[in-house]
Amino acid sequence: MNAKKGDWVLIHNIVLKPEERAPQVPDDTKEVPLEMWVKGFINHDASVDDEVEITTMTGRIVRGRLIDINPYYKHDYGKCVPELLKIGLQLKDITFGGEDRE
């Protein structure tokens, strides 16, 4: 996949290697690197895994490895639960009244 100058991209960078972490951090934290993911507009054409430079929405210039082009949120809240739809309609009827509400 190739990114063109000006495309919205996601980059990754290792900020600190495990051996560079502060001594006061918990042991399980010391065992992993401090990582950074940043989104912005790429400043030159590149391919995924290339070292690139981007400009963030706030105008910062950041360097890192190109991970994704046009990134988006991939999480969701699970599948539809039909019972919750019915409960929502029942609650609306109880709260705002139906035909037989006084």
C-alpha cells in the first residue's frame, strides 16, 4: 500500500526501549518499550513500513514508521440485542404514556 503526500496516516514509534525506562515504574512496565502512535498528514510519498514524517492536526512534525493509510476506529459495541430494542420501546411507552395512560 502506498501513501501520497497529504494522505491521512498512522505512524508508530518506540519512544523508550525497556532498558531506558525510569527505575520507579512497575516491573511489568519496565519489560516493554514505551510506544507512540500518531495520526497526521504525510509529508511525502511512501509505502507502509517506511520511515516517514507527518504533520499532525496541531502542526507538530513527527517521524515514525508508517502503519496505516486512512486509519479509522475498528472497535464496536457487539451485535444487536433484539431484547434491548423491545425494552427501549416499552420504557418509552411507560415514561411518556401510551393510549391507556392517564
